[in-house]
Amino acid sequence: MSNRHLSKPLIGLGFACIGFSHIAGAGDFGEPLYVKNLSPVAGLLGLPSQRQANTQAPGSYSVALHSSIASHYVAETTSTEQLNLDGETVRFALEVRYGLAENWDLQLEVPWLKHSGGNLDSAIDNWHDLWGMSDSGRSRVEHDILDFHYYDPADRFLLEDDASGIGDISLSLSHAFFRDDNSVLSVVTGYKFATGGEDELLGSGEDDFFLALRFSGAHLGNLPLSWHGQLGYLYAGSSDVLGARQENNLWFGGLSMDWAVAQRFSLFAQLDMHAAPLNSELTALGDEAILGSLGGRWRFAENWALDFSFIEDLQVETGPDITFQASVRYGGGNQRIK
């Protein structure tokens, strides 16, 4: 992993994790937002989304269905590389957790993806025009087409026809090794299996492994806030799609704030980031990704919750232009297999 990717965002996040673990207040602190970088390149990697550090009670389970739609537009060229990402990605993911024993749980995630031309380009252009925002040239190209391609002297990929199917399935094991009245810390290890079709950019074609530290807690002040965070390492198997420029050793991290504005409703602000997937001079591939999310959660019935959020690429071009995300969740640690 090149040193330029281990920069200020990673150092700052590390100090934030340490600091918030001391102010965080144990119990069920809810869940951070489910966030994945759906860039056609970064999305191939087994980077885990944030989740609460608390584990399922022994013999209990929880289920969530996550849905995302991301709009892409990147056009970058250097003397040796050319990248174009124009299209949309729809992703659904079924997530199931089961409490194996006290302070231990297992999580399975099964994703389904579709890459296509989509139909959001006109709406996004109008949004940019309304606020006088730069659109990086997307309004000057044909709308609602699919064109994902990358060329350099040694490696290339190309996707111009709609593609859909199962993505790379992941399995992770979490252990809550510390808890008190105010916080929970856990360690998690996970494995991403090469189950998605690499020619259609549904998977990397290689297995990945990750290890992470997570924390959750309630703010010790008078504000009704909860905090979540993670910091981890991913080893990405060498993918034929990503080629010789691929980075195999990547860091990732995140920090999430949950503000309970009412008994059944919360607002969220969240930061997610990770190292660059390629050793590249292109911003979209060679800079660390920084994603910012805002959203809300409605606990509409006992043990049920509905999330809505949107995700922006704060480090421009390192993620989709915008991602809209919704999740339905069932269970909170007390649902037991009969």
C-alpha cells in the first residue's frame, strides 16, 4: 500500500475512534447507516459497512434488506490511463445476523446488483442547475447510457451492456470483548467470497479478507446522541479486472452520529472512507475515498425500523455522484429461533 494513501483522514479517524470510545455511553445503541461505495471499481472490494459493536443475544437473530441506487459520472485521462464511468448501479443486500454465544455473532450478507444506463441523469442535471453546482461535464454527454471503461497499457475493462446478478457474498464473525454501562467495543473478522461475475463487474473474481475494530456508545452529556465507528484493514485478492495497478492492502474506517429527535425517529450524520483501490494518477482510482451521508430512521413498529439516506462523494469522483439508500430492519437482539 503506497504511503500517500495513509494520509490525514486515516490518522484523524484513528484519534476520533479513541476519543469517542471514552465519551461514548452499554446496551443496544441502534445501528449506523448502511453505506457501501458503489463505484464500479471500489464496489468490487469486500469493504464492510459500519454496524453497531454490540452483538446479537445468544440464539437470537436480526434481518435487514438494504436497497441502493447510485448515479455515476467520471471522465478522467492521463498520459497513460483513461477512465469513463457513466451509468447507474442498483444494489440490494440481504443481511442476516445470528447470536452464536454470549458476545459472539455471525453475519451473512448476500448482494444482488444491476448496472445499467438508468434514468436519473436528467433529474441530477436539474438539481445541479438549481443550485449552480458543477456537474463535471455530465450534462454535455448523452443521458441514460451505460459506459464503464478503463484503459492503460497493460490492463482494461469495458461494460456497455446491462448486467445483473448475485454479487460477492460475505460472512463475518464479531466478538464484543469489552462492555460497560457506557460503551461496547468489538473485533470483527470477515471474508468475501468470489461469487459475482467479474466480466459484468458484479464481483472482483477473488476472495477478500478483513479485520476491524468497532465501537458503539451513548453520549455522556445531556444530548440524546449515540456514536458508532470502525477502523480496519482489508486484504484484497489480486483481481484480473483491476489488474497490475490494484492495491492489495487497504485501510477503511467510519464514524456515525445518531441523534434521537423523538421516541421513534432519529437523524444521522455519517462519514465513511477507505484507501484507494488502485495505484493510479486518476483521482477516482488513486485517491482515498471519503463519503458523507445524511439520513433518518423511523421505528414504525416494535422491532421494525425503516432507514432513508443519501450519500455524497465528499472527495469528488472517489464514489458515485450521489447514492440513495433505504433499509428495512427487523430485530434488535431479542428475536430467538423457535
